[in-house]
Amino acid sequence: MKYLAAISALALALSALGTPALAQPVPRPVPAQQPDVKQVKAEVIVLHATNEGKGIDPNIGDLPQLKKPPFSAYDTYKLLDRPTLTLARGQVASHKLPNDGKLNVELKDILVEKDSEKLVVGASIDQPDGKRFVEMTVTSARGGIFFVAGPAYKGGILVLAIRVGVP
Amino acid sequence: MRWLDGELDEGEAAPGQLEDATAARKLRDLELVGSVVRERAEGDPRADGIADAVMAALAAEQAERHEAKVIPLAERRADRAATGRPANDNARSIFALAALAAAAAAGLFFWGRGGAPGSDELASGDLSAPMDQIVAERAATPAPEAALFTEPAVAPQPEARPPAVEVAAVNFGARQGSVFYMGGSDAADGMTAVVWVTDDAAGGRP
């Protein structure tokens, strides 16, 4: 029994030593500052992607991503629309799409960490019948661009390039 | 019935029902049935076989008991005394378990001290460093072709850059979809995100 007591005490001591090593102090997230920004603008580039062998519409501008995967699955990109939406915090801005669906964009938050500012943007696409097609939340620097692709349209698909925080 | 089988005690009176015609008929029937059963039972060889088998089994069991080794109790106690351990001594087993627990605790201790890369950086309070490191590693490793549709893929980049756009959450609903990260127009741009939804009406994946 003496051995048992000694070994148990040793095990408890080692466990006590090991516990703080496993439970490293997890730093609490620094609360982001809330800048006094009421609204930002978002540019939406609506493209029609097909495989008609016609290349990329020069009116689209500088979007080199269209030449790389996964966009290279289509060889023809035509500019259909280029609206600019004003995003107010907590309000949804909508825009009708060529397939009678609807794009919804919302400025959810603005995060300031160190010297960088991040826009938290919610985006969703509704089908023509009103059902939700896809929805997402992205975090972007000002001027950052993200793409949403997939809705079927006239033998191809719609590709939306959304650049947030444009001047 | 007992009268027929001869089981009546001496004091019991013989039944007077024999005078009754119905009782006399029942008695004759019983005698007839009894004689038939006796004939068939005596003619069946299995009856003797069962008895022989039971007796043989009993004899075998008895012989086995006689062959068992009998250990005198005094001798048994002497052996116990020579080993110095009581019959319920489990100290060695408990000792082994305790040693195993101590070894596990020591292993966890050293693993916790040196086996968790990045824990020091987390403790320093620099939140951006681990995420940047993860993004840099993912950007430097081209995603295999088969994994493009199972998890967000990162296109190979010449150098690691902080992402300009990150997808925090996406809901494809009942459809299938993928999230891609790819480079921007020039080195100054960060990575951009592509949310690609597979619309069956459009013909499938990219």
C-alpha cells in the first residue's frame, strides 16, 4: 500500500504539471473598433459564360481570373451588366439579374484590426421563383473582389464579380 | 384405478362398483389398455438402453472424481506462507496501473510542452500570425485535382500573400458547390474567392 500511495501521488503531481501545459492561455480576440462609416459602394460585374469560342469581352476590363481555373472551363465571357450598389450597414441592396433572379448584398460590419480594415459582406442570389440559390458571408479588404458563379442562363451560366468598397 | 393396480391398503374396502355394469366395463377397458401398453413397452429395446446409458454416465462421473488430485489444506497454506503474499494481494496489479498512469501523465506533460507548434505564438497575443502562416502554407501547396470539389481549394501562387477576400460562411442549400481561392490581377492584390455553385440546369461542374 505504501508503493500504491507513492505512485498515486507521483501520478497526480505529474498530471498537475501537465495540465497547465496543455491548457495554454488562449488570448481573447481584440474587439474590433467600429469606424463611423455609414455606407460603402459595391460594383457588380454581371457576366455570361458560355463555350462559344468568342473569347473575353474587352468591355469587362481587367479580370485576369477569367483566364484561369475554374473560369477557364468556359471560353466566352460577355459583359451583361455593371451596376453599382450602395451598401448601408444592416440594409440589403438588391439587383435584378438577367435570368430574372435577384442578387442581394448587405454590409454586415466593418472590422478594423491594426492598420487594416475589413468589410464583412453578406451576399445571396435568389432564383426567379424566389427560392434561395446560394448565400454567403465574405470578409474583404476595401477594393477586394469575389466571384459568385453558377446560375444557369441561356446555354451557359451567370458569373458575378462583386468588388466591395469601391470609391 | 388403485384397486385395479393393487394399491389399496388393507383397511380400504374393495369397491362395490363392480356390481355396476358401467364400472365393470371401465375396468375391462383399463385392463385391456394396460396389457397393450405393457406389451409395447417390454418389446421396445430403447427402454433398457436409456437406463444403461444413465448408469454408465454415473459410473464415469464417479471414476473421474476418484482421479482428481487432492491437495492437503496444510500443504496449501505452507505454500502461501512461503511466497509471503496473501490470496487477495493485488498490489502488483495496482502498482502497474499506477505506473502506467504516471507514464501517461509524463507523456502528456512533455507533449504539451513541446508538441504543439504555434502555441507560443498564440500566447503572445498576435492573432494574425497563425492565420497568415496557415494561408501561406495553403497557398504554397497546390491542391490536387480530386480535392477541388471536396474542400476549398487554393490555386498555386508564386508567393504567399494575405487574402483580400475570405469566405466566412457559405450555404449551397441542396446544391453542390465549391469555394476556390485564386490570385488577383497583380502582385499587389491579395487572393480572391470564388463561390461556384453547381446548377444542374447549366450542365454541372466547372
